[in-house]
Amino acid sequence: MALKDTLLRIFTWWNGQTVSVALQTARTGIFVGEDDFGNKYYKAEGALIDRSVGSERRWVVYNGYADASKVPPGWRGWLCHNVDVAPSEETYQPKAWQKPHIENQTGTANAYRPAGSQLSWGQRPAATGDYVSWTPGE
């Protein structure tokens, strides 16, 4: 590993995992699965967050830039304790009407820009004439 990669792992949290997360993963992490984006999911070995609730500690190590929109819905449900079974441990088949997951496109060329937006392509629609501006004193 190059010096730059080592320094990035020590001082940044948005590029994969930090050194402390890598140590925690090596010490107590149990690999649960991996998604289509290359993100890896772990749970803590026997350690509970709150013994009265009984929930285990779960985390994701992002493949590249840390962006929560890279987590598919099935894995998101598992991370938030909405489901007990990880997507890698079940035989779920998506319905025909379900679209594949895509990450958040805000800030990219693929972002949604509705007609009339200053950032959309093409001509802005003509004014309809139903708007009357306010003038002070009227």
C-alpha cells in the first residue's frame, strides 16, 4: 500500500474504512455478505448494543466513497434492524415490477431536472399569463 493510501485510511472516513473500523472488523467482525456494489457487511461477534433490547451491532464497509445511497434496500433493512435475516442468507427473488437499486444521482449529470428548472436541458416553457406580480402600494 502506498503512503498516500495509508494516510487516507488514517485521516479520512469517506474513503472505505478507517484504521479504527479495520481493527474493529478484524477483532470482532463476522462477515455476513456483500452486495452488488462491492460493499461488505459485518456483525459483531456476540456483542450486543443493549442487552435489554437484544440487538447486535451491524455495520457496512463501503467499496470506495462512503455514500449511504449505495446501500440497497434489503441490506438497509438489515442494518437498521428492520429485518433479522440478511439478504445473503435468504432466497428472495424481486418482483417483476421492482426496479434494480441505483445510488443517489444528485449532483451528477444523471440527476432529475424537471421541466422548467434552470438546470434542465432545452427551452423553458413559456409563461401562461396567469401570474400577476405584486407591486408595493397596490
